[in-house]
Amino acid sequence: MKTLVCIWLVFPFAVFGQCPPAGNGTLKAEVTGNAVILMNDTAQRNCASWYEMQISQATGDTLIWMQNEQGGGAYCLCHFNLSVTLDSLEPGNYFVKTYYTDFPFPYGDTCYIGLISFTISEQNFFTSYIISDDYMSDCFPVGINEQGQLNGQFFTVYPNPANDKLAIESTTLAGNQLLTVINVNGMKLIERQLGDKQTQIDISALPPGVYFVRLQNDKTVEMKKMIKE
């Protein structure tokens, strides 16, 4: 009961809803010294999602890993690999209750993923733990050859980060290809039909930040993250 109260204090507007267990992904932990990498592999989410990792402490040995969705849209259904690295943990046995928010946060549902446990045995001489790194993979759509998507075999974007111009190179011309550039709020900013395997688009009007480049044809859809400097 103490843990539940703490969650509501940290995330007061969250509403706990029904979340399909199949979409939660696989939870793992890798410990190195007094640091741990918490992983959520092949989590099933909206293609245009982008998550901010937050860690809070419910009790002395129980942590909360919240994956807060910062933007998204129901363009397609994707898998993501997510992780967060905690450094300088005190020795002990830890339990991590893992959740993600369903856009729009903070008014959407908060979905419970599961529990991760791990042990820190190396002494920590610092006063408290910190988030030293977090990671979110590119989207690889559900129902397609996922290994091919992970290897970037459908299309690539470069340079990344980019300034004024962005090049898109596709490995196929199967059917009509629609290119869409989407911001973290799910808004379509650029949309263009492609007829060549290689093309270049002008992104000079976009403000600096994180964007998603989506390429879709009759058989395949894929989303990649792009940073505009």
C-alpha cells in the first residue's frame, strides 16, 4: 500500500487502465559493479511514440521505472527496445516496478509492465543513484520481417543529426512510397510521395529537436528517429 501511495504522489494525474500483456515486452537487468541497465525489449507501442525515462524510489529497496510517452499517434503498431542505466547504487537487493504511460500523458492510462529484480554487491561511495544513460531504439513495425527492420534494410536517413537537408535512401520501390516527417507530438510536418530510391528533402524550416521519419509503401512501413540541429 505504501508503494501505491508513492506512485500517485509522483504521477498525480495518471489513470491505471487495461494494457495487453502481449504488448509489455521482456524485462531484464544487467548489473556491472554498482550500476544496472534495466531493459524493456520488444515493447509494443504506437509507431510515433517517444518515451522519457523516469526513476523514483518507492521504498528503500523498491524503485519505480516510468516510461512517459511524450508524443505519439496511431499511425501503425511498432516494437521498441527501451533501457535506462542507473549508476552508483548502494549494495542490496532491488525490485523495480515498471510502467508506461499511454499518450497523451499525464491524462492517458498508466500501464503496469512487470517487476525486475537484481542485486548490487559492489560498494558505492556516492550518496545516491543517478540516471547515467537511457536508450530507445528505432521503431520496427509489428507483422513485418522484424530482423530486416532492425538492420535498417527498408530505408536509411542521413546525415543524422541533420541541418538543412536530409537524404532518404530506400532499398525498394514496391508500390507507392509515402514519406512523412512527424514531430514528437504526432503532428505531420512534411509529407511527400517518393518515386526514386534516393531523394533529398529540405528541413531548414523545422526548429531544432527530435523528429520521426516514416516511410510506407504497399507492403512495408517503418519509422526512424531523426535529430535536427
